[in-house]
Amino acid sequence: VASIVHYDVLPEKRMSGAALRLLKAFRTWAENRGAVELSAGVNSGDEYEKMDKFFKRLGFMPVGGNYALKL
């Protein structure tokens, strides 16, 4: 499994296709190394709906959830 731990695109590069190119490059990298699954978690709380739509459009399926406890 290849996991995306941190995925961020500079604000000035958003909506330019940079996020898609970055994810495609990561997928190619993972496939070349024999990964059978990509894993991505959205836990920043920022623009969750946009990230959910983005990942689902690319074929990702939601699994589980993210939880946080502020201290």
C-alpha cells in the first residue's frame, strides 16, 4: 500500500491541474514499485468536501474516518 501522508498544492497553483498531475505521478511511482493500493486520508478539516469530491472522481472510495481530539 502506498499512502499519501501529506498532499498540498500551493494556493497560486490550485485549479491549474497541478493536484491531478501530482497524484498521477504518485500513482505511477507506486505502481512501479508493486503497490496494489493507494491510501489517502483527509484530516486537515479544510475544504473536506472538495477533497472528497476530488478523490471520488478519481476512483477512490471512502474507508473509515478521521478523528481528532484537541488538547
